[in-house]
Amino acid sequence: MRRNPFSTRFIRPGQIPFQFSAGHSANELWSAVASPGAQWAIVGPHGSGKSTLLEMLASGWQAHGLTEQRVRLTAARKRESIPWGTLDENSLLVIDGFEQLAWWRQRWVRYRCHQKRVRLLVTCHADCGVPILLRTEATWPLAYTLAGMLLACDATPYEDQLHAIWQEAPGNIRDFFFRLYHWCESCGIYQAEQANSIRQSLSI
């Protein structure tokens, strides 16, 4: 069966391995967050890989003795409840979209985590006062690399077309993939199911 390589099932967080820049690794981040009393932020613009990184890190918390409790906040869901009653010193509270909380509520969450000895990891689009664990950035080289992985072939013949599509609205890889979905549909570019399986087995 042939499928569009940029279908939602292939580009949602967790399907594509996060690409670390030089000097950073998953082990480094796991160790930092596992430290008692840790409070860290992953900072970056829309579509730069924050949610993808959270999904990748989720696979390693148990090995560090932590149980993750995740809360996802959006402009439409700013009041998602935090399960304080289930959190203890072996818990990691992950808040995806921390900037959706008012500044005073951000401070209250940080205080409660400190009080309960709960580790805290948040994502936000700009500095929110929480120590920065990693900054994510959506660049053309990264976008091109990821597009090649999803196409599961040598993307060189398509480079000019891919770059032109990127330049339509640079800086957001998620939106870039949406545009590539329509590009593949219009050009008749599809991948066999076997190629998709190979792509999903790629590791960092």
C-alpha cells in the first residue's frame, strides 16, 4: 500500500527522532532532569521540535526512577488540571505550553513542585524564568534532513523544490511538513508501506 510520506501518522510527535545539535544528547537531558529538585525549560518557537523532544525523553524516565505526569496547555485549554494528589518525590511533572499560564500561576506551580519535591519540565516559546535545559530551533538544514528521512530516499533531486516550499514560511517545521503533504499529493510522490517501516526504525 502506498502512502503520502507526510501524512499525520508519520509526522506526529514521537514518530520522527529528535535531532540533537552538537554537544547535546538525550542522556545529558535525562541526567539533568532526574536531579532532585530539578526545574527545567525547553524553549523554542512553534514547530521547532519541543513536543518531539518530550516524546523521545518520555521513553527514558522510568529508567531514572521517575513517573511522568504530563499536562498539555493550549490557547483553548489553559485550565487543564494538574494532578497534585498523585505527585510525589518520584514524579516528573511535564507541562507542554507553560506560557499559557499567567505569570503568578507559573510561580505557584514552581513553588508547589519545590514544596512536594516534584521535578518539573516545561516547554515554552520564550524565556519564562525557568532555567533553560535546551533551546530548539527550526532551520533549513534541519528541515531538509527531516524531509529526506520522511521521503526515505535521496532528496537531492528535490532540494530546490523543498527549499522553495520552506521559504514560503520559514521557521516552522510542522507547517513545512503540512505544505509538503500537498506537494507530494500534487506530484504523485508516495512511499510503499515497507519504506515507512524502515523510516520508523531509524534511531538518533
